[in-house]
Amino acid sequence: MKNQLLIITMIVIIGLSVNAQTAYITNSGDNTVSVIDVSTNTVKATIPVGTYPCSESVSSDGNKLYVVNYSCGYGSVSVINCANNTVSATINIGTSLQGICVSPNGNKVYVVNSSGTVSIINSHTNTISDTITGFRNPYSISISPDGSKIYVTSNSTNRVYVVNSSTNTIVATIPVGEAPYYVSVSPNGSKVYVANNDFNGTVSVINSATNAVIATIDVGDHPIGLCVSPDGNYVYVSNHNSNSVSVINTSTNTNIATIAVGGSPWGISISPDGKKVYVANWGSNTVSVINTATNTVSATIRVGSIPYADGNFISSHVLGIDPLSKLSQNISVYPNPARDNIIIEAPQQAIIEITNIQGQLIKALETYDNKINIGISDLPVGEYVVIVKTEKEIVTKKFIKQ
């Protein structure tokens, strides 16, 4: 057993490849995506996609980026291979599209159709597997960290729909502020934050257990996008008409800072380590980079024309791990990043090992269940490797402990 572990450890180390964290910015005016190296704040690639790209979402393993091409009446989703920054597939959906999100295990992609539905894409076949109906003027979408609930805003009815992802049915409708745009779920899934896009801009805070609004927080003029810090302590809100970002303390539900950014800020996302916030300013064709320690703009990056960048656009993929064999579509590790637990979906009988990135064994167990919850609260913050061994293959996947 010791020799076997040594061999696996050596292979894992050989399989590591270093990649910088990456921000992807959809440029609606020139039908491209700008690829930003987060470590240097420079654009390292530009990817052509479909017509009028707006929303996007990175898979939790950092391997794929899904881009919504609004294209009035003929919408599609571009699937980008993040390893080589090329479009690997285009999925035609046929209606005007809005928000998008990927399930924590990466198996499903949810796309909002302005016609009043949500299309579910099978990420392995790049085909539509199901459609959720019953929405009125849906706009943005977000999913809980465990993948059990989906939240969809309706900016004409001032409500948020709650969807059970197991049954694909609407189970609740929550009244919020006026013209809700973007929605984001806290890392522990306990709260849902909604940006209400009116002149007297507010953010609604929803208790996910009761589906009730527990607080309403004043922010700037016409808030659009918002994101939650990895530790859940702060929410960052882009105020479109104020050219600013509001910083919310989630413990007190108060607006504690206002940061001037570029013109007409829209999409906003935070780096996996919580140190930087990226804001797409479609009015000035730039991205503002906020240092979260000082709440000041540390860099301004020129990108393409009319950058929207709705959704989760920063990859948490810091270290790529090449699989030891062909990666099984039946093996998933999520959420990623994670704080207290990770869930591993694997064939019924598997040996699961967790190592640090140097290959040193930390945890090992054998499971006969196809889904197992492993506690990681005792692990230090950092990067780890999950090794799943079955009779047919050995698969490695990286995850980040926050």
C-alpha cells in the first residue's frame, strides 16, 4: 500500500501544471471575450464568440466557460475550453437569452430565456436535456452551493423564483425590491442577495431557509450586479448610474463603503482568494480592479467594446491537474472552492484519497455510496487534490479549501 501511494503521489506531482487565475469579460460590442491574467491584470487572449455576448459562468473546476450570446430571437451558448481559450461547442437555443449558471458538480448549465423559461444543458453532451417553465420575464439566475435550489429574478414582477433542482419545479416566489436584476447566493447557502435596479437602489437579503426577505440595504443608483466574498462577510454591488461599487457588511447588513469605478459598471465578480474584485464598465470599455483590503481601485484594464460580464466570470482554477486516465463523466467534486465539506460523486465502489499539492496523503477512505460528504473544516486554507480510484480508472481533481 505504501509503495502504491508513493507511485500515485509521484504521478500526481508530475501531472500538475501551473495556471494563473483568470477573469473572462464578455464584450457585447465586438462579440468577443477578453481573457485577463488576474496575477498581472493584463489581457492575455481575445476569443471570438457569438452575437452580443452578455452573461457567462465558469465551471467550478475551471475547465469550461459558458457564454450567453443574446442575439435577439436566436440566442446561443458558446462553450469555451479554458485550457486553450477556444470555442469547443456552440449550443443553439433559439430565443433571446439572459442569465446563466453552472451546477456545482458541473453536470448541468442553466440558461434563462426571456420567453419565460430556463433551459437545462447537459454539459457532457452539450444538448438541452430539460426546460423549466412558469416564469414571467425572468432575467438573472444563481444556484445554491449544494445545487439543490435555483434562484431566478423577474424584474417586471419584482419577485424571485425559487426552483427545486431535483424536480425542476418552482416551489416559492419571493417579493423583493423594484426591478430585481442580479442574484447571488452566499457561500454557505444561508442567504440570497438581490440587486434591485431602481433610482433608490437597494439590495434585498433573503433567508434561504424561510424564503423571506430579512433586510433591505440602501446602495447606489440603479444597482445591477453583485457578488459575495468567499468568506461570506461582504457583498460588492455595482451601481450602474452612480459609477460606483457599494460594499456591504453582511453581519450588520449595512453599506460600509462606496468605491468610484469606471463608466456604467455592470458585471462584477471576486477572485477565489477574496483579495480582488473585478468590475466590467461597459460605458468606458474597461475593467476596474478593486483591492478588497483597502476598498480602492488598484488597476484599470482596457478590454473590448461594451463589456457586460454578467455572472461568475473569474476562474478558481489555479493549478491544473492532468487526469491519470480519461476523466470519467461520473466523477465530480464540489463545491469548489469549499469551506467545511466537499461532496464527491463517484461509482458505487471507490477508494478516495485527499492529498496536499505535494502529494502527501491527508485522508483516505473506501466508499460504496455514489455520493459522499467529506468534512474538511480541519484542513488549513489552501489547495488540495482528490484521488478517486475505481476498478477501471484513477481520476484526480483539484479543490480549494477556503
